[in-house]
Amino acid sequence: MPVERDFIVRSWRREHGLPDNEIRVLRTSRGGYLWVGTRAGLARFDGMEWRVWRKGDFPELASDDCLDLIEDSRGNICVTTTAGLTVLGPQPWQAEFHGMGAGIGEFEYFSGLDPWEDTGQALVVAEFEPGRLLVGTPRGVFMQAGANWEPAEGDSGITSLPVSHCLQATRSGVTWVGHRNGLSRIERTDDRRTAVVPAEIPEGDTFTHALACDRHGTLWAVVGRHTPQRGRLLRWEDEKWQPAWDQVLSNGPPLFLFAASDGSLWFPDGERGLIRWFREGQTHYLFDTGRRPEFATAMTEDHEGNLWVGTETSGLLCLQPRRIRSLTTTDGLPDNNCWAFAELPDGALAIGTESGLCIHRPESSRIIAEQDGLARNEVRALTVDARNRLWIGTHSGLNVIESNTLQRVTHHGAWFATKTRVLHTARDETVYVGSATGLHRLTRTNDTWTALPVVTGFDVRAILEREDGSFLLGTEGDGLHAWQPGTDQAPRLDAEEPAAAVWVIRRDPEGVLWFATEAGIACWRGERRFTFTRDHGLPANLINTLEIDAGGDVWLGHDLGICRLDRESLFAVMDRRQERVTCVPYDREDGLPGVEVNGQKSHPASLRLGDGRILFATAEGVAIIDPKSPPDRTVPPPAVIEAIRAGGQTLYEPLTRTPRFAPGQPPVALPPGSGRIVEIVYTACTATSPEQVRFEHRLEGIDPDWIRAGTARKASYANVPPGRYRFTVRATNKHGHYDPVGTTIEFALAPFLHQTLGFRLFVAFGGVGAAGLVWRWRTRSQARLHALEREAALSRQRVRLAKDLHDDLGARLTRLVMLTDNPPTDAQTAAPPARRDEIADCTHDVLHALRDIIWVTHPAGDTIEGLAGALSEIATRLPAAAGLRTRLDIPLNLPAGQVSPEQRQALLHATREAINNAMRHAHATELHLAFHVTDAHLVLRLEDNGRGFTPGKTKKKAQGGLGLDSMRERIETLGGRATIQSTMGRGTRIEFRVPLDR
């Protein structure tokens, strides 16, 4: 089986940063790093960047040719090479094995080794107990004893372990050794000495190739012949080695054995790839490196469950398990470009593709195409009716499969008129067809099916039957329509339409309606209507298809992949309890066969199966997602602090992981003066979309809250004062999962002499007198400055008050004087009551204007509740005088807060002008004012049902008003935003958004 069937495969070679393409050993450290040993150096990988150790740059490395490595209990990296052992850590050191064992016994037991050959290489390494290493060499196994090394069994034990190849420490404290003569174990005796105990193995060849201990503690071994590389799988059980599998394993390079976290065992299968073995069966995986047949040489697993495979010449492979399954042409589809689905009663899956219909079953697939009688190969719509008939809509024409027989459906019209977009089975078993020219109903006369037109004139893309028996019809470019059976009209729902193009309509178990449109997803929840867009956290506005899972979450397909929207977060945004929805995106790295999800002109492009799985049609195959086990990478990427740099020097640099600092543990010491620039370098070890990992960090004592660093992997601080600090960093993967605790490190910045407490006390007592004089001078200066600031503020207030009195109250008083000074003409004398009414109205306007000025100026009106009351009074008084109906939408419980006089004045004048425009120019009959408070803004919205206007084509007022531009200027002066929307014949909507003073 191709490995790509179950895994997403990525590769790295020398050109990507590897020291060499021949991999000798792979390990993952507890901090999440991948360590790679090659014949040309040692490398460490965090998913983004490589760091390489070579002897030319790092003399502590005994040799570039690495053979084995482990991470010991202290976090050191122990590397065996052809020149000895190197331990990389805070204090790197080497151990050479040249000449060790000379004089102990005879050289004959080296089995072919030249007695004069340099035998200083260290083959394998293990940790026998904390701080004590075991090293396997061509001369046997040696144990660390302080600064020295001694044979594992004292003076005579070395001869019993010739040419050691593998070491495996177990949970019981026993270390197993594999060598050319079989298997032995090293254990402690009662007198705290070590003893080597040989173990019997089944009859056959005795060369031990590999050892592994699985998650249950079971020990496994591969034992067989050295040349050629062949072996059998053994298991340690009932205190003896027993055969576990009768198949003979073979490989070109040395055989290896790897125990994965899922309980499986992996070993190479010659040039063909890898074998994944379970007790109940095995899978042979073939991998194509694009070159000649390749040998696998090593394996390891990271904390996310990814498998890493080293090869002999093709570098490093990462096998990421697919949690999104797929169906493609390799599974029997006639074409990878899929469009529609239907689940058949027997569990088979009908898949409409660009090259015909596929009836897919796990054991076989049946292809139906034009040569079989299909109207067209391009299948765009599928449905199963109540009598288990499969209806097939194509790019031009209809078919039905009844009793396993394919029949043609009569559908009159040109080829364009017979384009099928959607098929729907109603509750009364009627099958409806949505085509490029309208809605049709399928009827049967004798043995002939015919599609008869019901409603024509628009391109039907979606059909939903409502509880009352009517239908909602989504169209392309003509919005949403409602159709009642028995009529030939389907009026457009202008007041409720989600968008001009509606491609999918779904009803969830609670009766909420969801629409996939060209402008986001629309939601009808009772009387509430809401459209979610990119502004609310969607990855795109154009949504191709939509599906609801059993838990109520909404799944979207779009041109860049699939995403899952949390149901509760959708309603929270709809109710204004939060601003953005919780959106989890999925793409190729999650297993999608293709990121472009089809839809728009086919139905259904997504389907929820009876078992809860969801299918999505993509341009490169079928994506299958199980919402019960979503493909989210829920394991947060572990953050690692790689270095602390200060004063131009690297003062802290762990190799494998950041130690968890316990209370009272000494912090990292930074020398005096190094706080000018402090840099903390961190990373997150992950192979799953590492470029999309986001970081947050906080330096207690400096940062008041978490700092969102985005994808940056370094925090820099300038002029850090002396003291003790705690730095914490945490990483979030692309699915939003993060470690709430994070990784923490403490460091202490030492002060200079003049920064110490004693020096400061000396300076403080010595300079009390001078400080007093300076304080007195500074106090007087600040008092003068505050007086000038108060005078300037008072001057601004007076100017503003004078402007209001002149522009507003002055103009009204002038008009009142003119009405009283000018004697009426004869014609006017005939109607004195009208003139008296005009004088009375003007007087009332003067009084209201005076009250507004007093309210704006008086401190008692500085509250949000006071502003809401003033706006309500204007919105009811002015329209009532003109006969307008007013509807107010103001919360009963407004938050406490302050509103400045400038904000009150601007909102009051702008609101009055907007109402006057609605009365005098828009000829409106109804006005709606809504006022609410968000976390950071006052929001005022006014809507009328007047005749509207075309924005940008209105004439500015010459006199006597703010005008649209003046309204904007007043609001923008406050740092706010005025939005004016209007359409001829459909009213005007004005929204003022002003930031709250904090």
C-alpha cells in the first residue's frame, strides 16, 4: 500500500539543512526537538529551523560520523561516534575507547576484527541508572564509573559481550544488550555490583539486530543473520524469548525495530519500504522518494504522533497520520474532481464526478458514464427518493436508477435549460429539480419520467421544504424566493434575503436555518437575522457549501479548504456577547486531498452520512471527516526557551528543553550592565504547520499583560533595571490549542554599585537638602503650569459656548425678533393665529436650544445614561411635531461611564441634523433610533424609511445646517466614525461610532 494512503508525507534533504542525506539515528527529546545523527554531523530540528553540530565548528564532538544517541535524565545529549562518545550539555565532555580492553583475554573473540585496527568507536549508548552511562563498543560494553570506564561485568565480563550492537533500558532497571552471540541483560546484584546474565533464544541464527520496549513495557528483539541482513521477531515473555512472528525480515542496511505509541511495531522491509506490525495483522507501506528504491534506516515518533523515517540516501521523511480520510481515483473513482453525493440504502455511496457516476463500496466500485446511458458525464446533483430510486442530475439532462436499471428522464429544452443544479425529495415523495431556468417537478406517465416546469425565470441552486409545506429556493444572482405548491409564482424575499447568490440551505435540529452565500453565511434564528463574514472570523466570504454536524457545529467548504465553526460562539457573536467566532481551519496538512471545495453549481457538495461522518467534494477527491474525532491537533506545541542573550553574550542555552524552575531554585545570572538589551529566544517544536504557530509571552515586572508576539520567536527588552524576573512563553497551534501554563524561566540582573540599595541610601541622605530645594522649585513650577492649563481649558470652553450661542440660539432669537418687529401685511392680518403659532414655535425652539446648551455644559450630564436620555428626548420631540412615528431601541441597564461635553455636543447636534434631514428632505414616515455601548465605543444608529438618496450626489447645504460632511467632521474630530448608507427609494441609515473616554 502506498504510504500516502494513510499518511501525509514530507521530506527534508541536505538542501533543506540536513548535514547529510544518509540518516544513521533518529531521536525525539522530551522538549520536542528532533535529533538526527548522520555520517556528516549531528542536527537538531524544531519543525522550522535546523541547528547542526560538526567537529570543525564544535571541537567537543568526537567525530561527525554519528552512530547512536540518547537524551539522558539530565537533559544531556549523548552521542556515540566512530571516534568515541560525546556528551553535549552545560559542560560538554568526551570519552575515547582506544585501547580499552587490551590485555584482557585474547583478540580472537573479536570475530574478524583486525587486532591492530583502531577500535575506539562507540557503537551504542544507554543510561543504566541516572547519571551513569553504558556504551557498547567493538570490545564490549563499558559502564561509566565517575571519570573512568570499566567493563560491565568486572574483569572477566567483557569477553561475554563481543561486538555489541544495541542497548535497551527497561522500566525494571535492567538493561538488555544485543550482540553477535545473542542477548544478555545487565542488572544490579545485592552487593551493588553489576552482573551480565545471558539469555537463551530460540534455535537459529543469533546475531541481534535490534531491541525495542513498547508502551506496555514488553521487550521485543530482532535476531537472525548478519550477512545478509535477516532476522526474526522475538518477544520477552514468561522470562524467556519466544517467537512473535514467523516472517523473515530483511534489509540492506542494518535492521532496526521501532515501537510506536499506538502499540504497533515498525521495521524496514528491504527496498520496498516499511512494515507496520500488530499482533492481529500487518501493513506493508511503500514510499516513493522519486529516486531508486530506498532503504529505511531509522525511525522515531514525536509528541504529536508524527512518525519520522531516516533513509539511506533520500534524507528524512515525516509521516503525519491522516485524520481526514480521502477517496480518489486510486480508490476507484473515475475522476478526482467530485461534485455531489448520495448515501444509498445498502450503505453504498453515490459520488458524482466530472467523468461519470461512481457507486462506491469498500470492496468494489461501479462506474456509470455516457456509454452506459448517462445523460452527461458531468454529474452535478444526486438524491435518493422514498422508494430508494437514485436520481442523477447532469450538466445537461436527468437519469434515474430504479431496480438497478438506468433510465433517461425527459427534460425538454435546450442543453442550457436542462442543466441540473439541485434535486430534492419532498415529504410527499415528489421529486423536484432545480435547473438553470427554474423549478421542475418529476412526474411519471406509464414508464416514462418527465420534468415539468413549475416556476421559471431564475437559476435554482438550493431547495428547502419548510414546516408549512412551502419551499425556500436559493438562486444564483436573484436572492431567496418562497414558493407555495400549487402556484406558479415564487416571490423574492427582499426583506429577508441573505444575499444575491444562495447556494445551500440547511435546517439544524433546533430549527435554525443556515445559508451558504456569496457574502458569508446567513442565520435565521427565530425572528433574528444575521450574516457572518470575514469581519466575524470566517476565512472567506464566498462559501461553497455548508453542513451541520450532530453536535450543532457548522462546517464550511470554501476555495481555500474546510473550517469548523463552534455553534456557541456563533450565537455569542449573534447576541453581541463576543466579536469573533471560534473557527478551526483545515487544509492539506490536515489530510485534505485538495483545498478547493466544490459547490455553487452542484448539490449536495457536502453530505452528513448516517454514522455522522461528513463528506466534502473537492477538485482532487472526496474528503471524509468524522466530527466525533475532528482532525484538530489538540496536543499544544511545547514552547522551549532556547537562549537568553544580554550584553552581547549568550548566557543561557539548553540543548533539549527548558527546565521547570521550582520556587527557590537559583535563576539564570545576568552580569551588571547587561540589561541594556535582553533578548530571549524561544521556539515551539512541532512539525504540523510550524509557520502558523503563534506565541504569547510575558515578563513579570515589565509586561502588565500577555504580549501577543504572532509568529516572532524572540522577545527583546531594552533598559531592564536590576532585579529578579520571571519570563513565560506559550505557543498556540493553527487549530487554537495552547498550553495554558507555558514554559517559564527566571533570571536575575545584577546591579552596579551605584544601583545597590546601600549606595542609594547614602545618596538619599546626603542629598536631602538639595532634593528639598529642587522639590520646592518644581512644586512652584507645576502650580504655574496647572494654572495656565486651567486658563486655556476655560478659554476653550468659553469659545465653544459662544459659538453655540451664536450659531444656534442667536439664529433662533434673530428669527423671533424679525417675526415681532415686522408688521404684518393686509394678507397676513387675515390670519393672525398662524403668525402667533409661528412665534410660539420659534420661542419653544429657543428654549430647547438653551436647555441643550446648558445640558452640554453642566457636569451633571456627563454620564452615558444622561446622554441616552437627551437623545431619546430629541428623537421623540422633533419627529412628533412633524407627524413621524419614532421607535427607540435603548437598553434599560446602561453601563456606568463618563461622556465629555465635546462628545455630548457633537452627538446632540449630529442627531438633530439627521432627524431634520429625515423630516424635511427624505419625506419619511417612520424613524428608528438605536443606542448601545460596546466595550470601547458609543454606537448611535438612525434609520428612516424615506425616499433616500445616492451617496456622493447630494448637494451641500448652503446655510443653516451641518450637512453630511459637517456631521462626519464632528464625529471624526472625536476620533469616531460616521457611516451613511442610502439607496434611492429604500431609506437612509446613519451610524455614529464614538470611542469612550477611558
